[in-house]
Amino acid sequence: MTGVRVAGVGLTPFGAHEGRTGRDLFAEAALAALADAGVDGDDVEHLNYGNFMGALAERQGHQAPVMTEAAGLRCAGTRYEEACASAGVAVREAVRAIRSGENDVMLAGGMERMTNLSTAEVTESLAVAADELFEVRAGVTFPGAYALMARAYFDEYGGSREDLAHVAAKNHANAVNNEYAQYQREITVEQALDSPEVASPLHLFDACPITDGASALVLVSEEFAADHDLDAPVAITGTGQGGDRAALQDRADMARTPAATDAAEEAYADAGITSDEVAVAEVHDCFTIAEVMALESLGFFEPGEGVGAARRGDTTRDGDLPVNLSGGLKAKGHPVGATGGSQIAEMTRLLRGDHPNSDAVADATVGLTHNAGGTVASAVVHVLEVAE
Amino acid sequence: MTGVRVAGVGLTPFGAHEGRTGRDLFAEAALAALADAGVDGDDVEHLNYGNFMGALAERQGHQAPVMTEAAGLRCAGTRYEEACASAGVAVREAVRAIRSGENDVMLAGGMERMTNLSTAEVTESLAVAADELFEVRAGVTFPGAYALMARAYFDEYGGSREDLAHVAAKNHANAVNNEYAQYQREITVEQALDSPEVASPLHLFDACPITDGASALVLVSEEFAADHDLDAPVAITGTGQGGDRAALQDRADMARTPAATDAAEEAYADAGITSDEVAVAEVHDCFTIAEVMALESLGFFEPGEGVGAARRGDTTRDGDLPVNLSGGLKAKGHPVGATGGSQIAEMTRLLRGDHPNSDAVADATVGLTHNAGGTVASAVVHVLEVAE
């Protein structure tokens, strides 16, 4: 089985791209990734592309051929949709295709346009990722769903709104230097606590923003990288995927996200590592409580210990395990179909040493990315390692 | 590389399923496939699921976890969206996952609900598969797009509305015995010619109907089939995928569908066969002209010869190459996200000998399925063979 290298990464700035189309955004990310890799578009054999709500946001489904054209590729493409984990799944299947020997050069990533919709429209469109019959008809949208999860967590393990506010403040601090982040500014714990309530116990600054953006990765086999003398020091050595029931009421415990545990265990076994070896992580913090649950599901903290991690400094940039040095979904932004690819792009930059926050993890050789869909009904985990 | 067997197939009747949900339909197909295979749902390692317009038709995206639950599975799933080729791509990636050694037992298929929408809504929803910026805004919907392709074909090669009417009459005749078909009744060439004009030169009976339905396949490795003593005589021996520009105006020749040629050439090479060895085919006849173009792109007829195939009797049930013995999309129906799986289910039944029309191809050992998205901006071809 051949190894897989990240030969190049490309991102648009995350934020509001008024007047630009989704294809325009993805083209920008794709061309940047090809340039970063030093790979010609004609060498790309297939596009694996993630998008969640294009049929609603731009009335554009069937985006694979649209995006191959936008990126100037001659190959075919495949669209993956797994809610906010769409690009994570697209990358995972690209890794598997290269490992199987079927492909040597893949472009993988995703795109989402969201800010062109009204607040009501975007809320209703995002709710399409929940269970329509049993959640949405009962009035549950995602802030409400994660609020229910936060309440269940607080009931079971303790924790406070202040603990969550430290997660928000940490991720904003990390975003200050990230030129791709939607919010390149700090917030204080007090500001987070004082922000308007959205769904108790979650307030506005517990939530990620609405974001336009695109991500792209050039993934190649080790052989291709060697044959073409590519500078591609970062390898994807582990991939895992987990699933859970779509609706919260069908879960045994709303304070746990077992799909992430399943994905992590598969990815660790695949890479031949344990969670202890991970030096830096990008996790899916669509809400602050989601980062807390991810830290526990991924094996970094025992149940009940994750909620205090940011407050204690364990996950800050100078902590034992820096988490979301990109700014995370919380401060970097969350164009949902692009996020899984963005996390791997950011981790690649962190491990290569060309990320503005690389100095915080100068000796790191193992990183993890965690991308989740819905209320973690879907999860994808990747392990990245410096290979040379 | 392990071989892949179709261990079981499941279909809902195609038609209008008033008052039923998409999950209900997919559960019916999935449970039928598991029963047909004699495989327990707990043995399924992953669901590969195709759906096109669920976010519009049922406000339900993120359908992979919804459908794993509906089918009673414990595993994770992945949704594929490639317009009307969604299930074809889902099956293709399941085949590749089994071949790679990553999986032994996969459920693959798809579902679409369409008849719950008004005619205007369904037309607008289907148009999401075209190029929104350059086709839909110019007023092109799919009947119009295929009418443009038909005009280009007639201009370049000749052919007539009567030739196309023979395609419709043939496929209706094939559907009469198919218990899953939406229209189990014959039509005459004259009825097709006299039906109302939709977009010149296409009339109503040149078009497939609006359909609800689901399809599911249990795909297993040869080793799993042998170890579990499964009765699974049909193998998927070839798979191929092709892509083209999304919009018609970006194509070199609107009378050709090169994505299908690319997919077929890859599938033939994969299976180690030539088009001459194919004894029976299910092709994507969303419009009668689409069957004509498919016959040529797949290598069965020279350019300009496909249009007369049904009229000459070459592709009728007693012809040299029976095409769409299921009734095709034209008469069996076209629940778009389910169609690619349905074609393989029908071909499996034809080759196993338990299809109502199996007597027409009693000696056939090699079959082909061709699933297309949009105006064949995407195409997936599979080769099925009787392996024992």
C-alpha cells in the first residue's frame, strides 16, 4: 500500500465574499493548491469535492463537473455530501483511492456559499443536516441541538459557561495571525460571557459564524511525489470515519459523540499511533461545547475533563496540546462543505512550518484533524505526520 | 485484487408513493436486498448511498445517517451526489472499496422522492443538475437541453421523430412484465408520435416520467461470498467513470456524449472485454435521444447508426443486443438518485435468470449498465458477468 502525501494546499480567505460565485471561490482554492504543489492541473486524475447546501444556496447541484471546469481540470469528479463533514469524507475517499493504487494524483476539497442567504434562509438550510421528521419539525435547529448537548454534558459532568467562554477566547486568539480567518481579532472571556444568549446555555460567542469559502488539497502517492521531486513532507497516515443516529433522541447519551471515537480509533489504528502521540489538533468546534466533546471522544481527555481544558491552558497555543491554532470554526469560520479540507490544509501548514502559528508547535511531527456532520452523526478523523 | 459479487438486490416498485417518506422507501429496498442476499444487516460495513434532490424535495440533507438507521444498520454511511448518476457513483466507489481490501460487505444504492412536488417544483429542482449560471438562467431545463442535443444529432447524422418513437415503444413493451415498473403497459409508435410536444423535436412520450423509488445492492468480496456460502453468481467485473463540461455550450459536439465513452472504455479495460462481448444492456434513457447517444458512446453502434437501432429491431427483446429490458427510465421510471442502483439490480436479475424478461437473454453472460448525470456531464458504466 502506497503512502499518501499532501503535495499542496489552497484556501480562499474565509468570510463574506459578496458577489462571488461558488465556482469562483473553489477555482481560487484549487489553483492555489496546484501552484503550492507544483503540479499541473492536467496531471490530476480525479476531483473529490465536498459541498453541503449548494442546491439551496445557489440552486446548483451536480457540482462535480462545474468545479472540474472551474479548476481547469480535464478529469471527472465526484461530489460528497455529509453535512459539515462533506470535505472530510471527500479527502478520506481520495486517500483510499491513492492507497488502493487506482490513482496517483487527486484534488480534494470543498466549497460553501452561505452569506448570500438571509439569516432565516441560512438557518433553515443548515437545519437540512438534522433529522427533518423528528428534530426540525419539533423546532430544533443547530444552536438548539448543541445547547441540548451542552446541558446534558453539564448535568453529567459539570462545567460552566465560563469554561466554554475560554474555548471561544482561545480560538479567537489563535486566529489573529491567520490571514485566512474570518475574525482576526481577540475576544475576552468576559465578552463571550456577555454576548447575547442564543439557546441556553449557549450564547452568540459560543457559535461559529456564517461563512463563504473554499479549500483544496493536492494529494499524491509517495511514488508520484518522489518521481516528480515534489516538496511534500507531510503524509496522511491515518483515516477513519464514524456514524451515529441522525437525531439526538436516538442516542444513548447526548453528552458523548461516539461517532468521533469510532473515527479516531480507526484513524489511530490505521496510522499505528495512540492519541498520546498527537502533538497538535484541529477539531470541529462549530460550537464551543463541540470542541469539548471532541477532545474527549478523540481520547485526549477523560470524560468530564475536556470542558476545563482551555481554561486550564492545556489546549492553548503554549499548552501541552494546542487545539485549533487556525482559529477553528469558531474564529476562522465555517463554510460547511469546505471545512474538512481547510482543517487539513491548516494542519499541513502547521507541520510544514509555514503557518503563522507554526512556532507554537515547532517540534510537532504528528497532527490530527476532526471534522463532524450534524450533531456528530458523522465524523471523519485524519492523522497527519511529517514524513521526512 | 479481490472480485466483487452482487449478493442481493432490492427495489421498491417505481411510481408515485403518496404519503411515504424517503427513508421508508429506502428501508424497503435495503431490507429486500439483505433478504435476497441472506446477509445480516450487522455484517454490513458501510452504506454508499445516492440521492440527488433530497434537500429540495424533503428538506433532508445529510441522508447517510438517516438511511443507515432506516435500514437497521449499525455502520456509517456516505452520500454521493452526481445528479441522475448519484447511485451509479455510489456503487462504483463500493466496488473500489471492496477491491482495495478495505471492505468485504457494502450496501449501495439510492433513493429519490419526486412526486410529492408540484410539476413546477420538480422541474426547477431537476434543473439544479444543469449549469445554473449559463443554462438555467437562459431558460434551459432538461427537456429543452435534450431537445437541443436531438436537433444537433439529427442535423449531423439524420434520423427522425419516428426513430425515437420506436425507442419509446420498445421500452414500454419491455416494462409490461416488470413488477417494479411505473408503466406496465405498451404504447404504439403512433401514440408516441401523437403525444403532445414538449420541446421540439421531443414529445411527451420521448421523456421518462417523474418517479419515487429506491434501490439497494448487497456487494461482497468473493472471499466473503465463498466463506458464507452465498448464492451470488453475478460479479461486477468492470467499472468506469467519465466527466464532461456541465453546460452544453462548452461541448465540442452536442450530438456526442464523450463522458459515456470515457466511462465505457475504462470499464471495458477493467473487465478485460470489448463492447462486442456485451449481450444485454441497461442504458440511461431519460429521453429517447439519450438512449440513441448512449448506444453510440458505449461502442455498440457507429455514429449515426444508433438512432435506427430500435426501429430495425437490433435492440428489441429479440434483437442482437436487447437494451433496457427493465423498461428503462422511460417506462420503468426514473427516481433519479436510485436509478444507477436499479439498473444494476435489474441486470443482476436478468443474468441470474430470475427477471421476468430473463428468457430474452437466456444465454447471456455479460451485461452492461450506463448511468448518466445531467446532459451526460457525468457518466458511470459497469460490466456485470456471470461468474459461476
